[in-house]
Amino acid sequence: MIGMPNRRGNRRRLMPKVRFEDGQAIVLIAFMMILLLGMAAVAIDGGGLFFLKRDAQNAVDAATLVAVRDMCLEEPFETVVKPHAKAAAAQNGFTEGQSYGAKYVDEVKVDHPTAGELPVGADDPNNYARVTITATKPSYFAQVVYRGPLRVTVQALGHCVPEQPATQTYALFGLRNCDDSYTCGGGNAEDVIDFSGSQVTIEGGINSNCDCKFRGNESSPGNGPGTGTGPSTVTGGATCAGSSAVSTGTSYLPDPPGIQTDQPEISGDPLAHIYPLSFFQLGSSTNYASAAADDTCPADTVDPDTDCYHVINSTNPSVGWLPNPNVSGEVFEGLYYIEGDFSPNGNMTVGPKGATFVSPDGELNFTKLPAPGIKPYEKAGFLMAASYKDDICNPVITGPNGNDNIMQGVIYAPRGECSWTMADNEVTYGAIMCQKVNISGSNFTLVYDPSYIPRVPAYTEVAH
């Protein structure tokens, strides 16, 4: 019939195409199976390897901490440090030669690194402990391409920083050197130590990293401070790194060799490792703040907390009276971390455990402090007051000007100026170290003894 399709001819033309596509699905399925096996290997074997590495790292960290702790306690390495470190690894599931289900611990090694394996300038290799753990687990889906066990090796390096002796410093120390030029609107900017007054005794020496100025009006012999007569004396010498040491009259003639100028400056800050700001902030690894937070100060009436660590700032409702609080009747005891300026008015009393005042960015003014003075908080490293504010044109710490005070502790302003006015019969046991020091007064004594500065305790560091 006309117009009827030829169905048989059409089937013949289609059949070769069907035969040409035979078997493509099998190839695609094979590729998909390989892909699925690879994904399973990554997910199962890779995940198992990740967890094995994580567990081994936890064990190696614990073992390293134990090792360096024992080293800081000066325990023998072979008979105490190694066994204790391996025991710590075992407590975390890694005992050398043991199987834990599918996991096998090949090695737990505790040793010292060699000098060549440490960075240039590193400490003695014997002050380091290295812990290495190697462990294996069988592979499952990964056996398609790799039939051996899956292995991880993790390592940690611990460092025991030995206890360091107290740094030798001076009764008066001006840190700023002559290279640090600045303008403060008049005066001699180079006078890092500006010392005036009469009938003064300083025991422990004076050092300025630039020029010194010694001014006074006493020239007749006498019996020293508190007697009303006699010149001032400085025992321990006066060293000035600058070329100028102005001395007016004969009041400030230190013991031989007298005033030495053009001396090498003392580079760096001798107290930076003892009083870093971080040691007074909660959260660092070793600090005075944590010791205060673990202590109780029942005499304190400023902060209602019972511990000895007190944060004073504008957001603390219990002590929201900055910067000029009326402290009449208040008792200060413990470590006070003051965010902002602090210039108390009234009769300020210090409790039996003492009080230490630290400000990261403010000025501390104690001009109205009445007798009998301040003693530092007993767990703050003999520090009385410290300001880390950067200002050498205005005092960041100002001392008291009352009579008959007995002060104790270190006054520390590593980036600012200190102004200390001492009055009749005032005695300060400690040291004053600031970028710039302006000290004046009459009939007072400043005594520094190296035993005041605490030794830096040993501490540990761990790195993967």
C-alpha cells in the first residue's frame, strides 16, 4: 500500500547500532566499583589513620610534658625521665610492643636531640626531651593498591628552661639610651637619671643608659640621713653611658670610682623576663596572676571576691570609682590589675599579705599615700608597682611624699618615666627601674639588695 512504512527495513538499520552498544554498562559499572572502593579506602582506612595519629599525638604530648617536668626537677634521664615518659604514653594507650585491637605500637622512644637537630642559638641539647611514637594498623579497602599496614609516626620536642638566677640591677636604673631621641617641651632630654635633694643615702648604685644629673646643696660633713646635716652618699657607684654627668656641689659624690661617664650601656631590660606583663594577666602558662587567683585575701575590702587577684576597670561595678577613688577606710590586699589610671585619695591601708599594683596602660599615682607605706603582695615577686604605659615625658608612676614611710618593693616602668619624691625619714627597700627616673627629696634612704629580685623559676615548652 502506498504510504505504509517499511518496518522490517527500519529494524535492519537499527540492529547494528544495538549490537555496537553491547557491554558499555559493564565497563561503567567496573569504573564505578573502583571509584567506590577508593572512596571507601579514603573514608575508612584514611579515617582510621587520622584517629590513630590523633591518639598517638595526645600520647606523645603527655609523655613529653612528663619528661620535661622531671628534667626541670633535675631527675636522672635514663632511670627516671625515660620510664616516667613511657609510663605516661602507656596510660594513653601506647605501650611499646603491645597490640590494642587492630592497633600495634611499634616504638616509644625518649631521647635528647643532637645539637645539629636544634635551631641555631638553641639551649643545651640536654635540656630538651624528644618523644617519638610509631604505631601501625591494618588496611582494609586500601589493600587493593597497598597490602602493607598503615603506619604513623608522631613526635614532640620538650624544653626545660632551667631556673635562672636573679638579674643584677641597681637601686636606680634608667633604661633609655642616648639613641632614643625625643622631645618633651623643654629641659635636657638626655638626663635619664635626674637626681636632686639633700641628705640622701643610696645603697646599691645608680646606672643610666644615657646622661646623669646630680644636683644638691649639701657640702659639709655630717652623719647622714635623718640627722639634719651632712652630704648625700651613693654606695655602689654611679655609671652613665652618656658623655655628661652634671654634678652640682659635693652632695652626690659616689664612693670610688665615683661618677663614670661614657660607659657601655646595659642592653635590654634586666627585669623583662621577671616582670613581663603577661605574668600579671590570667591565662598565661606561668605567672603571678594564677598564684594570686589561687590565694585568699580576707583583709581586702575593695573587691568582694575572696581571692587575691583583682581586676579594676570601668566595667567592674564593685570598684567603678576610677581614676580617683576615695579609699578612706579601704584595705588593699593582693594583686591589683588596673586597666586605666589610678590615683587614690584618702587613707590607703595595705593588708597583712601586702598589695601590688599593675597597669597595662595607665598612670599610677601614690602621692597621697599615708604612713606606714606599702609592702608588696607576697606572691608578686617583690614588685610594688608597675606601669607598662608608653610615656617618657610624663610620669607613669608617681611616688608618695609623706613622712616616715617605709616602702618595700620594685618600682618598674619599662616604657615610661617615674617620679619619686621622698620625704623625711622615708626608707625604701627595693629598686626603681624606669625608662627615665626623676627622684628628689631630703633625708631619705634607698636600699637595694639582689636578694629582693626573685629567681626565675624553671618552666617547660612543648612543640610538635
